[in-house]
Amino acid sequence: MKRHPYISYTFLSTDKQDRVMSTASYRDIVRTEIATETLNYAQALVMDRIYQVRDTDPAMAEELRAKARKIHGLRASLRTDEQDAVRAVIDEWTPRIRDEELFWRELWR
């Protein structure tokens, strides 16, 4: 398997690395990485809020943990061969993480 010098494959198991390299273009891989990092940032915002409220409002912290798990599940479901889903994540979540007020409003709907 030929590895691209600018792509990190450490998050993929060996069999997934082979599958990604055989079916995905560089553009697909980069787009998937962008979506993944977007969701990482969103989850970081939620985790930060959990740490702020965990001692004063345990119920809110638990609700936020559930939201964080949903974000994690969405991130884990991203695949380079499903670019429609990747684009949808980028289109939906990028505006949210750029505007924290929008992020929290959208997260609770």
C-alpha cells in the first residue's frame, strides 16, 4: 500500500487503511478529516461545558454527556466512501462551531 505523505492513518486500523487507500481519493480523505475535526471541536465545546457545570448542575452535565455521545457517534460513523454524509456534517456543523451562540441553540433543538 502506497501511503500519502501528508495523511495521518493512525486513527484507522490496518484493514481500514487498505480499504481507504483503494477506494478514496485524496480529496475525499481530506474532506472526511475536516468533518472529523469539526465534530472534534463541537465535542470539545460540550466537554468544556460539562466540566463547568458538573459540580453545580449534575442533571445538566448528564444531558450534555448524552449530547457528547451523539456527537461522538456521528463522528465515528463518518466514512470516506460516504461523501454525501461527510458534506452534510461539514455544512451543518461548521456554522455552528463558528458561532457559539448558534451552537448551543442548535444543540438543544
